[in-house]
Amino acid sequence: MSEPVVEFREIAGLKTAYCVLGAGQPVLTLHGWGASLRNFWPVAEDLAPNGYAVHLLDLPGFGETALPPEPWRVSDYVRFVFAYLDDAGLDRVALLGHSFGGRIALVLAADAPERVSKMVLANSAGLRAPLSLRQQIRNRAARSVRSILQALGQERLRNRLQARYNRRFASEDYLTAGPLRETFVRVIEEDLSPYAERVQAPTVLIWGDQDADTPLWQGQKLEQLIPDAGLIVFEGAGHYSYTDRLPDYIRIVDHFLKDGS
């Protein structure tokens, strides 16, 4: 496998890393949280020779693209992607999204259907998982303790208990988010079900049945919400189903994007 030739341009005031491989039907890839354009590079290498111009982006805060100037929501990332499309002269594209990139794709396709021809979302995030009764009780108890300590002026103890709670119960993405931690919290708090219901683009959902980060029920739910969607399950694949089963993924994407075009 070769290495991507990464270039830079200013998009929405941010130094942005990107690369484009191939020529033909425009395709934009949107990587997951904590990832970069390099995660989609194997896809670009195998897909581009089939007649596609594959655009790969490092989203703000990831890879080699600058951090957002302040905590962002999904809508801010969507505006950034619009700015890239405009700067690159892309009026209409097919979207390939994974996980967090799927969140962006859902909102983009719902709000600007004229810009999206088709979508393939692998293990997409965007739905809020309901908390179990145990989690609800634990969260309420932790909030109560923190409020009491704050009222008593015990900030140091409050912060120590908060850090201990996070280490035990917070996700790995939250713990490693660094300067993007507040952005991460804002992003995962959004339930994008209403956006999924407004997606007009034909959509293929690809899921690994062993995905522990965005479990299969979320793919099944998105299939119900998106008006024109179909779900394909890769048995034995995990959260990165598209690389776990790369040849199958490429074959599906190529057939889907060329069908009816």
C-alpha cells in the first residue's frame, strides 16, 4: 500500500489536510472520531481506479488539520465540509462516512439534499443509546455528590472524585479527547434521528455484527429511519467493518454508486 500525498489549503479559516485520488465521479470520505484521512486511504486506493475522484479530509482537530477555534457541534463540522465542497468546486458528491463521519453525513444530507447523490455509512454514529436504570442511578448519585462538595467549597475533593469517576466509567474516546473533550461531549449529546428521517439520498448502511462502539441495533434503527436505506451486515466484523472486509466493501460501494448513474 502506498502513502497518501497530503496537501494543505485553508478551509473556513483552518489549515486543512486533504488529498484527492483518481478522476471521475466525486466521492467524499468522512473519517471517524480519533481517526484521519489515512483510515480511508485503502478505500481510495481500491476505489479510485474504477472511475472515481476520491476526496479525503482530515476533519478539524484530527490528523494534520488544525483544531477548531472553540468547542464545536456536529453542525459546525457540517459547515466546514460545505466550505471544503465549495472550495473544491464540488456541487454534488457521494458520501462515504464512518462512525463520527456518519454523524456529519446524516446532517449534511438532510440539510442539503441537492449536494448529496448517494451515501454509504459504515458503523455510523448518531443515535443516543438509552441509559440503563443502573447508569441513571449512578449518574444522579455522582451529580449529587459533586453538587454537595461544590456547595461546601471542597473543589479539590470534587475534582479528584470526578477524575476517578471518569477513569472508571467514561469512554476511551472521552478520556483521550484532550483539547477536543468539550467538542466530544457536545457531539455525543446530539440525537440525529430527526435528521436521518429527512435524508433523501439513497443510502447503504454497512455494519459489523461485533461492533461494541455503535452496536448493530443502531444500524437497524437507522435503516428504519432513513427513507431509502438498506443494511448490510458483515459477520465477524467490528467497528471498522469497512477495513475488516475491504474487498467486500469496495465491491458494494462500486456497484451502488454506479447503479442508475
